[in-house]
Amino acid sequence: MSILAIGLMSGTSVDGIDAVLVEIKGSQENIEVEIKDSIETKYTLEERKELLRVSTEETSDLQSISSMNFYLGKKYGEVVNNLLKKSGYTFLDIHFVSSHGHTIFHQPYKGSKTLDKANTLQIGDISAIADTTNIAVVGDFRTADMAAGGHGAPLTSYIDYLLFSNRDTSRVIQNIGGIGNVTYIPKNAKREQIVSFDTGPGNMVIDEVVFRVSDQKETYDKDGQYARKGKVNEDLMLFLNGHEYLQVKPPKTTGREVFGSHFVDQIFGKFGHLDANDLIATVSDWTAVTITDSYKKFLISKGNELDEVVIGGGGSYNPYLLERIAYHLPDVKVGIHEDYGISSDLKEAMGFALLGYQCLKGEYNQLPSATGAEHSVIMGKISYTQPEAFDRMIAVRRD
Amino acid sequence: MSILAIGLMSGTSVDGIDAVLVEIKGSQENIEVEIKDSIETKYTLEERKELLRVSTEETSDLQSISSMNFYLGKKYGEVVNNLLKKSGYTFLDIHFVSSHGHTIFHQPYKGSKTLDKANTLQIGDISAIADTTNIAVVGDFRTADMAAGGHGAPLTSYIDYLLFSNRDTSRVIQNIGGIGNVTYIPKNAKREQIVSFDTGPGNMVIDEVVFRVSDQKETYDKDGQYARKGKVNEDLMLFLNGHEYLQVKPPKTTGREVFGSHFVDQIFGKFGHLDANDLIATVSDWTAVTITDSYKKFLISKGNELDEVVIGGGGSYNPYLLERIAYHLPDVKVGIHEDYGISSDLKEAMGFALLGYQCLKGEYNQLPSATGAEHSVIMGKISYTQPEAFDRMIAVRRD
């Protein structure tokens, strides 16, 4: 029996909501997923403003948090209904919706007050989605991992495992967003063999350099055109390679506080006189090196095989970056998600559909090795508001 | 097959947590429930202070809301574990836990901002309870009703209906917790004839007045002793009777935001010079009046028969309050839950076990006639973090 589900993702960039309708077959080790349709819904300016306000400690308030939880739940429900209309399916065809919700707070460590706990808060009430759609909804995944002592992130490692584990091929799945993150999946992997960490910068340094040399007119190096016109400066490369994060052993995570504008200030302080395209070429090649050196230093040199690199995120649309990664890994096949029939843009929404599927089956859908949790958990909360939605949900279990 | 469940209730009075272990048999129309064991856990002063701080618009903040959601979830989990230890059962015996959570915000109407929605916010993360207990947890009931246009309250109406409906006697079941709530069950009632609404304050105003006049040394008027020593002040009574909530037609709900410390600030602002016992006597008698006037205005004057009042909640232990209610209703029999063989202290926790039971069976567990919802819904969210917890939960469905 095949299951039809809708996955919903609202990213921390507060751009909008990705919704994807998928067909899922099989279970944990042999899961198959096929995208049937999708829809992208931008947040309005007012919604974006309010979400940013509610997610900011200084401007947030109790009433708005509670109210936006319902507003978003209803909005996500309408997104589902719009996707159904577009696709020609009806709610009666759909077994469940799975929603990430929108993160308004995430603190993966205990604070200083005696009652503090590590915590995370996603809004977009799943019962409001269920009532708006007449479909059972799974959501609010991160809290279970965090209750088990995990960081509540990354959740995509498990998704990568479901999508890319292969009996004969050892793969890394490399996301290149603002930050670079890798999930290593050895051939014929068991869950506990999965390794995941942040490799370093993704597009963050490249984008900031482009932003500055273009007098704030451009925000990224489209198609790697500027990098391709420049040439790598060895002194700058030497300086960049000295960054201490590259020496830190995994598990490790990083962010804008390490590779943001402060770091780019240092680059311009010492190398601001260089040709703009040379600057872009160098930080681009260096970004590739941080990724490939991570594999060499922390995976391959430890005896881990590596056959294929599968790149996703915004960086997968920068051919220069891809070429440099391939150049630094001559014996490894380098491709992008789309080469495997998976849309990089929709992977997260699709991934949450899979997490919901596992939840409804009563199967673990998290990796303690990736999140740092003390034990495996089934993440997700479930809501259905109508007996018929309950009945369709039950079918997932019987599969 | 009989089901073992644990119900958890944390009331708006922020006293503590009631936990009750019950055996449940049968289904909706022929449900049987028997209490096996129970435990009462007081909040510490620090917990109470923090919960009140987090529930107050002016002092609440994003980090604390998110953190207390986890803190309470873990605390509720420990309460369950303590009850199990006391009872001699283990988590392997229990099919599910059902938790009300702690309400930190409740606004059953749309606010003035364009993105506002009616909303309610209960904390005490159910995945944190599930991880702490290794039992499946149902909770966060109110949001589904509110998403369907209801007031998210009262939820216990259908429990009252099951426990108290009678072929020959028309009854009101009056709960006096922080807030006062009534369920009217006419003789030989059908589900859709049940009427329920919040009458106004329960113990909330009395308790806060006692707290202030005792220099924060006492939290309630034990046995109504202070009220009995005082006398009702007519000016204050007139002021109190002017409260607009008393004129609002049912269905209606209210909470701490209406009858909490802000309101008591107003009382002290105008009448702080009165004798302490007179203050207590007046707010106590007024509380009785808000209850009895609700019956007169919204039930009896509409032609509804009323034979018996069955009082429950903390207020049922305040003989002064009971006397005043009886005084204002000379032709009606006034009793307490225990007169009917039902523990008032445990009724709510027991009630939430029944709501969870219905949720897991995929059956409606709400009355639109009581909450004002546009349609019937199944309330509740479900979380289980271990496959074995999932398996035990499934047994409820098969029953």
C-alpha cells in the first residue's frame, strides 16, 4: 500500500512555506518517496515582520506568541488546501500532513536560572492545521529529541540516511546553506554509524565578500561567474586555512558568529587591496577546501570509505564551487541532489513527511549520533480532529 | 479489555498537580471509570512564582515560556513516575497518560491586530512527559476546540454528563477552582442539551485578597474562617457586581487575565481601607452571587428546571461559600461531589484521562454546545517516544 502525505517546512530565514505532496512506500530501511506536486508560499511582509518580532526576545510577548501559534496553524492548513486544489487530490486522498512548524526560540543548553531547561519552541498549532484540512497532522518534532538530552538538531541527518543510504556506496550528503553541514552515510550503514557535523562556512563568506565588492548591489556570486574570472591568491588562502574551526574535531557546529561579517572584516583588513574577482575566487575555493578537507581529515584518514558526494542547498547552484570540490576530491564522484531525483529545494519539506511517516508507524526517526541525545526517540506529536482523519491515519500503521 | 491510564491536572490556581491512576472500561455512552490510586504534588514556591510570572503579560518572556514548557513536561513526568512507585504499578502496565498542561494564556476571542486569532497556550511539553515516563501521552486538548471556533472551555462538560445525568433530576455541576464553571444537565438529557460556561471567578479573587491582607502568609481562606468574621460591604459589592463579565451571555469563558491580580489591584485601589475580614467576606459572598446569578439569569429565567447543585473544586471545601450559594438559591438542593460518591479533588484529573481515552479511540470528546465551537472535534495531541509506548497505546484503540 502506498501512502500520500504532505510535508510542510517553514525555514528560519522566514521567507515562506514549502509544501510538498509525496507518495511514500516501504519502511525504514527500504523507504521510497516520490514527489507528486509542490507549492511555495511566500510570507507576506506583515507576516514576516510579525514572525521576526515574535522570535526576538526583546520584542516578543505572551499574547503574540499564543496568537501566532494559531494564525500559523490556520495558514499552514490553507497552504495544504491550496496544494490539494493545485494537485487535483482531495483531503480524502491524504493520509497525513507533517509540519515542521516555525521555530521562534531554540536554546540547546540549560540557562542560568534554577528552573531552566534546554528548550525549543515551534509554533503553528497542529490541531489548527488538522481542523483546517480535515487531515491528521504530525508535527513539533524537535521537543522529543531535546527532552532526551539532544540539541533538537540537526534532524536532516536522519532524512539523509533514509534517502541516500545504499548497500554498496558510501556517501556524504553535503548541505551548503549559509553554513556547510555534512552527513556521512557509509555503505550498508546502520543508524548508529551516521556521522554529522558542520564543515565550516557554506555560502556565508562568499556572499558577504560579493556583497561588499559590489557595493551592496549583489548578494551572491550567480553561477560562480566572478570566481571564475578571478584567480586564487595563495597568501589569502594560507590565511584562511589557518582558521581554528577547521582543526576542531567533530561533533561540531558553527554559525554566523564565527564566519559572519566579523570574519570578513578580517579578510578585508588584510587583503582588501586584492582584485575583487581574485578575492571571490579565493574564498570560493577555500570554501570548497573546508568541505573536502573535512572529509579527508575526519572521515577518510580514519579509514572511512567515500565514494560519492551529494551536494544540496543554495551552494549546489554554484558550478564553480562544485568544480572546486570535485577538483579537491579526484577519486570521488561529486553530484547534486537533483542527480538522484531529489529536489534540493524541497528536501526539507519532503524530509518532514518522512519523519511524520516514521512517527505514525511507531518507529525511531532521530539519530542520537547526530543530535547528541542520550537515547533514540520517536519524535513528533499527532493531532486529528475528525474520526475520518483518524481512520486514514491508521492506514499508515497497517502498511 | 480494561485500560489503565493516568490523568494529570494543573489548575489555574497554580497550587500543584493532581495525578490519578484509573481503570477505564467501555466506550462513550457506557463508560466506566474506577480510581486505583492518586497523588497530589504541590508546586514549590519557586515554581509557583515562575509560573505566575510566565503567565503574566508584563513579566513573561520568550525564553522563559519555552524553558518552562520543558521544565513542566519533565516535572509532570516525574509526578507520573512517583504515582507509579506509590501504586505498585510500573510504566509497562499503563496504556497512556493524559495531561491538561498548565494554561499560561487564554484569549477566546480575536484581538485587534490584523493577524490576531483567538488562542490559548498550555505548557508542559507532552513529548517531555513521554520521554520521562516511557508512556504515550495525550495532552494540549484546548487548541482543537478553539481552532474549530470554540472557547477552548469548558472541557469537563461531557464528563459531568457521564457522571451526573439523571432521568428525573435536573442538575448543575458547579466547579469552583481558580475560575467558576457550570455544566447544566437537564433531566433525561441528550448530549446536545448540555450547557456549560464559566460563571466568573472561583477562588481566584478570594485567594488573592487573602494573600495580600495576610502579607503573603496565607494563600486561601481556610474553612471560610475570615469571611465568617467579616461582613459584606455594600459599596464593594456594588462595585464588584458591575463587572462586565457577569452580563456576557453564555457560552463564555474567562481566566486570570480578567479576574487575576490586575482586578484585585482595582479592588484594593478603591476599597483597600476596608477591614480585612470584611474584604474577604464581600469577595466571598460576591463569588457566590456570580454563581447563583448565572443560574438565575441564564438558565432558570429561560425556563430551565433546576433541582440540584453539585459543587466541586477547592471551593467545595469553603463552607462559607457553600452557605452563601445555598442562601441565594433557597429552592434548590445544594451538595458537593462527595455526596454523590465522587472525589471532587480528583475529578478533573480523572476527566482528562477520559478525554485522552476518547482521543486515542478517535471519538469526539468535546461538546460544541458547551464550548461554542462550530462543529464537533476530537481534542488532544499525542506523543510517544518509544516503540513499546506506542504498542501499549495501540491497545486502547483495539478495545
